[in-house]
Amino acid sequence: MLFETERLTVRGWTVDDLPAYRQMAVDAGYNCFSIPGFFSYRDEAELKEKVASRARHFSETGFGKHLVFEKGSDAFVGTCGIDPYQANGTPIHELGYRLMLSHWGKGYATEAATGAMKYYFEVLELPTLHAFALPQNAASLKIIGKLGFERCGEVSYNGLVNHLFAKTSHRR
């Protein structure tokens, strides 16, 4: 386990997480702001490689969009974490989250992202995190605001202009 919150458990990927990937690949909520087909796979071999790749990435770097589960039920909620990204030519650590549609509106994205920020600021001692969202993604923009990020520009992601935000660790 990477960290826990009041209602959630967050952990890195393992090669046994095929069921979670299967769910996220077809969930409308998880995929609504993704490139169409980004999480799809052609066959079991490709599915296994996608999950193994995520597990390797997490094992090697400690980063990634980690799996989020509901405490008690162990229901797969979605993913949350950070990945390195080039924002306008500058390397950043981008905080992101995606939830299964059945878990929207419960405050889980804010809760998971708050836990992730605490982990990355306090455990890994990253000085700054960034987040970005499309202007039409009102729910994500609201969460980013609740988390205390401040708008610092725009960034292109998959050919679309997103609002870019930054938050600095209080430890600085």
C-alpha cells in the first residue's frame, strides 16, 4: 500500500491487476476525457503487457497513476498519482486522477488527490506539483481549486489546450 485516506486505499500496480485494468478500459467515466481507445487492448496478451508496464513503471520510479480502492468493499474506484510530463518544454510532475463513473460525486477524487499530494510532498519531498485540465472539465477544475493549486498558464495535452496549475510544498 502506498497510502490510505479515511475512505480509500491507494497502491501501486502489480501484474495481478488485470481486473482493474479491464474495468477502466470500458468505463465511460474513466475514459470521458481520454483519447478514444487509449486504454483499450486487442487481446489478453496486450492487456497483460499494459498492466505489466504500469507495474514496472511504479516499481522503477515510485510514480504513476496508482490504483484507488474503496475501504471495506475493496471496490475499484479509479487511479490517482503523478507522472513526469513536459509542460511547454519544462519537466514537471503532473498530479492526475480518473474515477469510474459509479464513484463520481462522492468526493473520492479530492480525497485521493489530497493523499497523493501529502505523499509526494512529505515522503518523496517533491517541491512542486502541477495539474492540468481542459476548460470544459468543470468538475476537475473545481477539484484542482479545492486542492489549493494556482493557475500558472496553459499547456497542450494531446493537441488540446488545458489550463495549467501549480502547487508548492509548504516545506519550502
